[in-house]
Amino acid sequence: MELDPTRPPDAHCQRLARRSGSVAIDPAQDAGGALFTTRGDVVMGLPLADTRFDSHVTGTIAETVVTQRFVNDFDAPIEAVYTFPLPHDGAVDRYAFRFAGREVRGVIERRAEAQARYEAAKRAGKTAALLEQERPNVFTQHLANLPPGAEIEVEIHVVQPLAPRSGRYELVLPTVVSPRYLPGQPVGHAGTGVLPDTDRVVDGSRITPPVVPQGLRSCGDLHIAVTFDPGLPIDDLRATTHRVREHRDAAGPVVVLDEDYALLNRDFVLSWRRSAAQPRAMLLTEQRDGEQFFSLTIDPPATVDPDDAPPREIIFVLDASGSMNGEPIARAKATTRQLLLGLRPGDAFQVMRFSDRASGLGADLVPATDDNVAAALTYVDGLEGEGGTNMTDGVEAALGFPHDPERVRFVVFLTDGYIGNEAEVFALLRDRIGDARLFSIGIGASINRYLLDGMARTGRGDVAYLAPDDDWKPVVDRLFAQLDRPALTDLSIDFGRTEVEALAPALLPDLLLDRPVVVFGKLRGPVRDGIVVRGRRGRQHVDVPVVTSAAAIAQQEVSGVSSSWARTRIAELLLEPSYLRHSGPAARRIESQVVALSLRHAVLTEFTAFVAVDHTPHVDGRDTHTTVVQGVDATQGMAEQAVWGHVGHGGVGTLGHGSGSGSGGGGGSGAGYGRGSGAGFGGRGTRVPSIRMAKATVSGSLDTRIIRRIVRAHLAEVRACYNATLVHDPTAAGRVVMSFMIDGDGKVTVAAVRESEIADEALGKCLAAKILRWRFPVSADAGAAMVNYPFVFAVPEPDPADRRRRAGGG
């Protein structure tokens, strides 16, 4: 949502006067206020007053101080809890808070020990802070014993590596944790999130913060300032996601956010070019505890002519889940269309989609003929966003096609990445990727970059991101350039006379066009000539010398390199197959290594936590205190039903514990913010009507399986027709058979109701109008096909508990 910086936003943000209770708000109503009835002593509120990012860029490292200010508007002490994002590749290495005129610095400890210290301080009435990592890009902040009217400021220091792509550096500062799909069966609710823990995402309740209802916004202001090292030659600064203001002072360029009422609902993305000639390599070093750490960025060499590229097979996989509904799925479809139109005549390809389950245009890869590409375009045009995000099904299906060993296989995923089972996806890719290369295109305003970067790294490919206002053309052009030009595989670096140790990552990725290789390590002496990058291009061995003369290598002493080295090493360990599969002793050994690195370098991980305690008691710890969970803004561009599709008879109700069935929103067979057979945000969920496609009869040359896939792609249109009928007749149910004729060009020329058990004639007319717009592949013999397609519509019976509640008025 674009906001006019000269006036407040339309959405309500009204802090409550001091009160000990909370206000129940139905998100379907236009309502002011800041707190919502929840379960027990936990309420959803808006204690976050503002968030500030102060970033400083030096070479290929960005250091950011994140400052969060919280205010207690209650007339009693509270504990504030906030689930928020940080850069997934950043190292969190310092933590502190300021309260009552004092600064209290945090210390890093094993997670259980830090939690115990925090709880002890809370019981003693001491103000305390606890910072935990749930994912590399999702964190939880707990602030205990905030007295009435008190303010507290928390500071988090993050070090983030920056690597140029297509000649541009990019700084990404995420601001919101978006709704996630959680597969599996509910097993508990240990955290403060709106969804339960499941048997497949055991911490689901810790990564699903409540979303502020429609008509409201979080009250937190956003401030961003980015400065650059005085010696850094910066040119062509761009911020496509936010309005910014640029000026220069004595220290160099300064970029500040130029929006007075910016919502915390999307990533802030700033990119730039270096105005001076790019060195072939950039070396950053840092002395710490008697050791010299380094970061070496090596530009890729020119690759072979595209004519030398081997034949390809490309599998396009679109996320068609509920979280993609609206603007994201439209962007994904438009991008996929351009990718399909860019196929070469000798390519083989397939197009797939996944939500609750995966399906595709066909069972095998097909040659990139004009007719096949046209059929794929029609298939893509019919996709809609609904259901859960069962990405593991998408990965399995995409990698399960028979492979032609004479071709290079590429898999291209287009998704927002809103899932909670990232480790399952990484483990599956490790097991199934084989010789294929996986590329990801992240689409949306707040993308799960941890997932998409991890998929590209595990799949030995690359990743690109499309914000709502970004042009898809450079992304498509860059992807095809990478596919056209073979990568250097089996990469290694021969450091020659330069003595190094503890390289991270130990296993280097492929060297691709426009993607430098960044490696961290420890130096045991000066950098000398003779560094060579070695790899293979097909069966050919290739050596690429790295020029390390003073004129060709940029060397600079900066802080943060050691933290980035530790973070990179930790990320590599956590992608080890034995850890991803939870393989007993091997996984425990990796966990011990991660904890040791975390404690030595003060870098936060999922096994450790920062804790800070003000040892002066400020409240009576024996009193019962309310826990206030910060509500987050809805992600920009995400359709409202993806978040609020689950709100039913109980309005907002409790944090989590909604129920329902079917698909839609971010739901599906698991836990989702939309309608789903798991838990959702919003009291009692609406019971969702079901649509089943029965066995069709086909006369003609078109394959029944292809017809079924295309009909399935249009199922959202069928559902819309049925929903319109239910408005007039909530009990309408039964079998409806639609007959339609497909001509030799794949166009539907006639569509009508053959038989119907539902009296509403408007349903048949609506279905016929939709079917007439569908497009199918051209038949092999240019002949027509006659299809009789049965749909079975049903409304689930309300459960007995519903009847008892309605009968009793509760």
C-alpha cells in the first residue's frame, strides 16, 4: 500500500489509555483500538513504538544497528513479546537495552540457560530482555517487567555480507514476518504465535505472530538511515520498495527513508553500483583475539559462447498457494510467461504448480514447440492462488521426471517461500537434486530469503528477487544468461603461497555469470600472488588466475568479518545431511560444534540466546503480569483472504486454535492463516464447502489427464460459482455434469449443463461462462473433443459442538 507522507495513513492506529483490560475487536468491523481479547493472560497488542535501522556499508560488509522502542500503555506491568525478522545471512553479535537511564548489555549463553536466567529475573521483578533465534531470519524478543508508562529501547547489532550481482550491491532490511504454512498435525502450542506446533514444524507457534486485523495498523514508526564508507565510490543508488532521500556529508553518501508513516509490511531494498572500476577480487580483513579473519570476493570470469551450451531441460514450478493469491500470483504468472517465451527450439520443458498438492501440464517433459509452449501459456494463465504451501510435494514432483542424460536439467521455482518446514525442503533437495541445478525467483514484498537462498545453495543454482514494483525483464534476462552459459562446477581455490585455514564455506558453489564467489577464512600471513580458481566446464578443466597485485585487489581492514565467518560456518554445518535428517549422534555433534562457534564468537544461533538483566527490581515479581504479543502488519500485496480467510463466527477470538477444513488462504492440510484443516488466526473458523472432480468421459484425441489438470487449474473459478450459489441457498449440494466441446485449436466452443442435482440455474450458467474462456492444448490430429465433466459439490455438516453452542447461545 502506497502512503502519502504528508498525512497519516487511513488504517487506524490508536493507542489505548491506561487500562488493565483489553478490547475485543472483530476484524470484519471498522474499529479503533490497539488490543485484542486472547487466551488467558496473553493479549495481542501494539507496544512497539518505533523501529530504526542504522546501517553502515564498508566494502562488502554492512553493519546495522536495529533499535526497537517499546512503551507500556497499561496501568500494570507487562511482558512484551515480539516476533520479527532480521537479514537471514546476517550475524547477530551484540545485544543491549536502555531503561531507566541505564544501558544493560546482553551476554550470549546456551538457550536453555539464557531462558532460565530470564525467567528468574522476571520472577524477581527485574527488567530483563531475551533474544532468541527461531530461524536465521526469524527472531523472538521477550521484555519482562515493564512498569506502567515505561519505555525501553533495545539495540541489536547485525553484520551482513554483501555480494554484487549483475554489477550491483544490494542491502536488504526485512521488516515483517509473513504468515507461514505449517504442514503436519497439531501437537501443542508452546509459543505465543497464532498457529500450533505440529509434528513436522515443532516450533510453529514461535514463527507465526498475530496479524493486525483489517482496518488497523501497527503503531510502530519506521526509520532507516544508510551511510557508506568515505572511500567507497558509490553510484546509481536505487530504492524500489520505499521512497528515500539522498544527500552527502563529510563522511560520504547518506540515504534516509523519506516516508513519515511507512508500514513495517515489506522488505527495504537499497542497491548501488561502484563508480570506480571493479577489482577482480576484494579482500576484507579483521584482527580479533590474535587471529586474522578474511573475506575474499572473486568476480566470475567470462564464460563460453552460448552456442557451446549443452541441450537443456527446464522445469518451471509455480507456487499457487493461498499466500500467493492476488498480486504475487499475477507477478509469478507474468514472469513464467516470459520464461516460456524465451525457450530455445531444442529445449525440453514442463510446467508445474503446487499448493496442497503438486500437479503439472503433463506427465513427461515435452519439446519446446510452438504448440507445446502455447498450451503451457494457457495452463499458466488459468492458475489461481489457493490452498496450503506443500512445497515438499512440489520439489519431489519436479525432480521426479525422467532425466535425459544428454541434457542439463534446470529447475526454476517461483514462490514467496512462506513455509515453516524449511529444513524438510533442504533435506529433500540434498537427497534428490542429483546433477540438476535449482534456481529460485522470490516474488513478493517480504520474501522468505532464508528458504530461497538455501534452496539455491543446496541446488547449486542461484536466486533472484522480484519486489512488487520491480521489472521482471532483467530477472528473466539474467536467468537465461546463466542457463545459456555453463557454470564452472566442482569449484576450488588454490591459495598457493597465501597461507589460509578454516575456509567457509568449505564446499564452494558453482561459479555463475554475474554471481561472485565469496569465501571466508583465516589468514596466517600476507596475501601473495598465485591464487587460482579451479573448476570444470563440462569435461574440460579450467583454471582462472586471481590477480592479487595492489592494483587489482582491494584490501581493507573492517570490523564484522570474524562474525560473518562464524555465521557462514554455522550455516554450512546446519545444512549437513546428518543434521537435516536428525541422525542421532551425528546431529548432536553438529549441534555441539555450532554452540561452540556461537559462544566463542558471540553469534546468535537457534541453540543459544542473548539475555540482559537489570539487577535493580522495578516491579513486584509476585504479581500476575499480562503478556502482550506485538501484532504485525499484513504483508504488502498479500490478498486479505490469505491472512483473514479463517475468521469465523468468533471474530478474532484466541491466538490460534481456530478450526475448519478445505483450502484457501495459507491453510491446507496443516496449519495456516487462511482456511485450513489445521489451526488458524481467529476463534472458530468458517466451515469450507468442498468440490470433488469425478471421473470425466472424453470423446476425441485429447488426453483425459491433460484435461483434468487444466480443469484443476481453474478450480478456483468453479469454487467462486458455487460460493455465489451458497449465498442464496446455504444447503445447496449435489452432482453437476458440465458438457463442453473443445475444437482442434484448443478453444471451448460450447459449454452447457448436462445434468444437475442442484436447483439453482445460476450455478450452471456461471460454470458455462467460465468454461467457455478455458484453453486446452492443440490436439494431435486437429480434431475436436467432447467432454462430460462431473463436479460433486458438498457443504460439511456442522460438528456436534457447533450445534450445542448454538442451542445454548454460546
